[in-house]
Amino acid sequence: MTAAAVAPTDRVERNLLVGEWAVDLGTAVPAPGESLSAAARRLAERIVADRIGLPAMEVRVASLLPSGRPIVLASSGVMRMSVSIAHERGLVGAAICAGAGVGIDIVDTTAVRAGLDHWLVDAERVAASPGMVWAAKEAAFKAAGLDAAFRPLRVSIEPSGDGMFSWTLRDEWRTATGAGRFREAGRYLLAVACTHMARRPSPGRSEGAEAVACS
């Protein structure tokens, strides 16, 4: 299975189709010594500002506690725009969507960590590489907007073979479904996922052995 290629650095794709939704997707190389999370947020702020026609200094991407889920702030308050950020050593990414929940994840294909197979079901192992499925699971979980710990086994991924995938998330709050798309950026693989925007559940914490960190 292959993913469509994009330039590896400092690029913004406008109106990238992910299922039925249009997403603005950006990647950038952080400056020397710059925090990866700070670089990702600044990238997201630039993308949002360009989209809505405001100076970048008037847009802020902040973290909603306790989950850390990013939200967009402007002079008018919290914007009804979904934003997601991700980072891997050497590259940061951001995605925004006005009409859907959006999520993004980045995997360095030269340094995919061992043990990812533990979080995949048999059908996922056959359909795509562990790194692709993991990135898709993280992106889908972020798109669903659950203020809870990431539980990979609750997200099912179905790659379609054309650089796209569908996904389903089931947990104690609700079931969410959506579409996703893979992109390549040099040695990095990006997964972008979208779902119908829904009312966010109340912030909370999930416990259990299958809960893992989702950046």
C-alpha cells in the first residue's frame, strides 16, 4: 500500500479531500532549538490565520485541560474549527477543518518503534504496515475529540489500498466513524482523519491497561 507524496517541509495543502471533507494540512521543519510542540502550534496558527484572513498574532492554538486537546482562539473567543497537531523528530504537522473533527499523526518510517503489532488486529496487520495503521489510529482518535487516554484497540482501521482508509472508534461514550488519508513527506508518513463534528464529551480520564499516550 502506498501513500501520496508531498514535499517534506514547509508546505501547506489547501482543501485536501479526506472523505467528504476539505482539510488544510501543513508540515514544517522546526527551527534549531525550538520545541516541537511549540513549532507545531505556531504552524497551526499560521494555517488558521491564512484561512480566516487574520494576522497570525491574533490567532492562538491552546490546550484544553486535562487532555491537552488543541482548540483555536481568536479575538471573538473559541472558534468552531477543529485543529490537530503532531510532531516527530525533525518534522511537525498541523491540520484544520471547519466542517469536521480532524486529527493528524506523524510517523518516522526509519524509526518505527517495536511492539506496535500488539495494538493491531489481524486484519490490520495484513492490510498495511504497523506504522501506517498506528498513525491512522492516532489520527482517528484525535479526530473523534475524546478527552481521554488513547486506547488503540478501540480504533479499527480499514485501509482501502489507494492511500485512503476508513475507521471506527467505539468506547463507553459513543461510536464514531470517519475517513482518512495517508500522505508521505520524505521519510515521514502522515495520517489525517476526519469525522462528523459532534458535541464534545465532558473532559475526563480513562483508566486501564490498554490506555497509552497519544501526542
